[in-house]
Amino acid sequence: MATTLTVWKFASATGADEALRTLEELQREKLIEVHDGAIVAWPEGAKKPKTHQLHSLTGAGALGGAFWGLLFGLLFFVPLLGAAVGAGIGALTGSLADVGIDDGFIARAKEKITPGTSALFLLTSDATLDRVHERFAGQRAELLSTNLSNEQEAKLRDVFAA
């Protein structure tokens, strides 16, 4: 089972929540398996986004709250850290790079996830892409990041462009 990490950006603060309802249906029908995920919603006028892990869809989650906390801290909150803590964070961010979350990813996500938008971060496997495509027709999303091959990524982009 190959797992895929994808990040989708929606043009509204509620777009990711709407996509989540579709994902829940797809998972119930065994057309995709969601191992973990999180949503970022940034309402217009808010100083910072709201984030939450997808416990309802994934149970405990494969990556855990610490992963999402670190990722969203890097993306949106950037706390001032002492040198010792900074070194520990450096090691953790090195492991994030192993799954495609590097400085480029962080920069793109910071640029794209802004007030008035939302994003869905997913760790999935066993997706039946044609059936997923049918269900997401009309839900316009921009693929920010994936660890899929170029060919797989192109197919996934087509799914959400329709």
C-alpha cells in the first residue's frame, strides 16, 4: 500500500470542509482510505487560521497531533525558539523533508493559504481515481503539494480541475 500526502487549497474558508464531506462518503464506500489529515480554515478578517486534525475520519491518525502541530507552527505561527529547541526543530523539519515537506513546500503554502481560503492536508491510499473524480466534479481546488509521480500528479490535478 503506497501512501500519498497531498495538500489542496480552496478559494473559500469553507471549501476544505465541503471537500471533507465528500471524502467521508468516499471512504465509507471504500473508494479511498484516509490515514490522516487536517484542515486549515482562514476566515476573512481573522488574524490567523484555525486548524484541526481529522479525527472523525481517521481515528487516532497515522501521523499524530505533534506532526500537524509542527507543520502548522512552521506555516503560520513561527514561534521564536531558543537555540536548543531550534536544533530539535531542525532535526524534525529534516524528517518532514523526507516526505516532500521542505522549505519550498513551506514557502508555497504560506503564499497560497491566506485569509479567505482553506486547505486540506491528506495522507491517503487506495484511491479509485475515476470514482473520486466523479464525486469532486465542481469542487475547484488547487493542488499545492504531493509526493506522487509526475504522471500520478497530473491525473490527480485533472480530477480536481473538472
